[in-house]
Amino acid sequence: MYDVITVGSATLDVFAKTRFSELIKIIDPKGETDLLAFPSGSKILVDELEFTVGGGGTNTAVALSRLGHKVGFIGKLGTGTNSNFIYKNLKKEKIDLLCAHGEGHAGYSVILDTLEHDRTILAYKGINDELKNKDIPYKKLKAKWFYFGAMLEESFHTMEKLAEFAQQRSIKIAFNPSTYLAEKGTRHLKHILSRTELLVLNKEESIMLAGKDSVEGLLFRLKSLGPKIVVITDGKNNLYVVDEKYIYTVKPPFVKIVDATGAGDAFASSFLSGFIRKNDIEFAIKLGIANSQSVIMHYGAKNILLSYREAMKSVRKLKVRIHKKKIK
């Protein structure tokens, strides 16, 4: 029996760090946009190159495994060196690979980083979008929770089938849709949202799904779509949670951001871990903050993900005040 089976993308992430870029700010009626600019037609030296495994499905699988859970991963890997690199790294993290292999290239991301740590990601989805229902080893899917990340095209329809399976087997679903899916709207996601126990997304994504409103308004709109618990994060600003009885509000403590890649995955998976362990929202919030802050203070989406013992040390040192308001 797995504690959690994660369903999502797997990529090879390449971090290219260089000093030769500029940040350009554009202001128009829609607001401000920051653009990362490199000199046209020039050869730019890369100061440092780092290869890691990324993708929402593997990021969350590794986070949960390091926190002490028995974890399986469902996704699609291709053939060749990149897929082998991903496979070996996941096995090293004690994750059972329930995924399929196919003819094609693994997902690939190039993260352009600068001295100011303003990052731009060039993402190639590759075979991640080709997970078919026939690829799923349903007989092996004995789990307490499924964790769904962002899957597109054929893979999204397979995830819908997995949501039906979860409902039939009383497996709870945590869902972190990301911008890719949130921008498609509630109608596109209703098949999964109606079966979701825990929904985690950021403020921008929540507005895409529920429309403009106060944060409390967004929480209740999203909750009305099916999830029993809704979490809305907003970077360094307040994060909010609503369950059946209370609205929780907390401002994350300030830390110096080195690289935000994977911070959302770290928070969501660690929140789920805390909830699984203690069935306590406040503890889940603290565990989520502790692990996500460890990630953003270092390079790479997985490098400094914490063990449960390390996370508990960070939780005890964490200076946060959680405000709890009873729902009328």
C-alpha cells in the first residue's frame, strides 16, 4: 500500500547560469511585465551548468519520499540518455516507478538564470503528454492518496480516468493544476475537481479558475467545485487555507530567494505530508513552508528537499503566526 502515488511530468532540467543578461520592464494598461533580455546575435558564456531531474510529478514524489512516505510515480518516460538519467535518480530516491516507457524524448527544460536570479524556463513537454490509459498498471494502484500535477493532452484524459478509479477505490486526491490547466477553466477540470479532497494552487491560478474576487471569495468559489480543502499561495504574501470549519491565514517569514524552481511543488507535497501524518491543517502549513523555503534558498527543485527529521527541526524554528477564523 502506497501512502501517495504522484501523477505528473518528468523532465531533465538544465540550469544555465550567466551574468550576461538585462532585465527590461514594460508598463502598459494591463500592468507591468519584466522581460529577461540577452544581446542579439552574440555568443554568451555560461558560467555554470547543472543537470537535475524536474517536473511536477517527480518533484512531489521525491519530496514525499524524503519525508518518509512510501511513494509511487506515474508518468511517461521515453528512451535514451535523458530518460535513463531520470529513471536512475528516482530509483535512488526509493520511489517505485509505475510509469510507462515509450518511443520519444523525455521532457526537457532549460532554466536561464542570471546574477539577479531572474529565471526564465524554456520547457519541452515531450513524451509527458502521451500517457495513455492502457499504460496504467491499475492492479498495482493500492494507495491512500493520489497527487495529481499538471498533465496535458492525452495524459490529462488519462488522469481523468485515474480520478474515476480513485473515487471507486476510496483513494483521496490532492490536485495542483498549475497555470497550464488553470487557464483552461473549471469546465475543463470539473471531472477531477469534483473528486478532489485537497486543491493547492497560487493566487494567479485561482483567479484563472474562479474569476476576480477577494481571496476569501476565491476560497469559497473553489471549494464549491468539490474540494474539501483549498490552499491559495501567493509567494512572499499571505497564504490562505479553507476547510470545513475554518479559514487559516499566515504570512511566510522572509528568506533570501536564490531559485524558486520547484518551491510550489515542495509546499504542496509537504502540506499533504503534514496532513497525512497529523490530520492537522496548521501543522501541514508549517511543514509546507519549511520545505518550500529550503528549496528557494538553494538551486534546483530537489537538491535541498528535507527529510522528515530535518523538516521538523525547521518547523520548530519557524516563526509564523497562523490566524484562524471560524466559518459562519
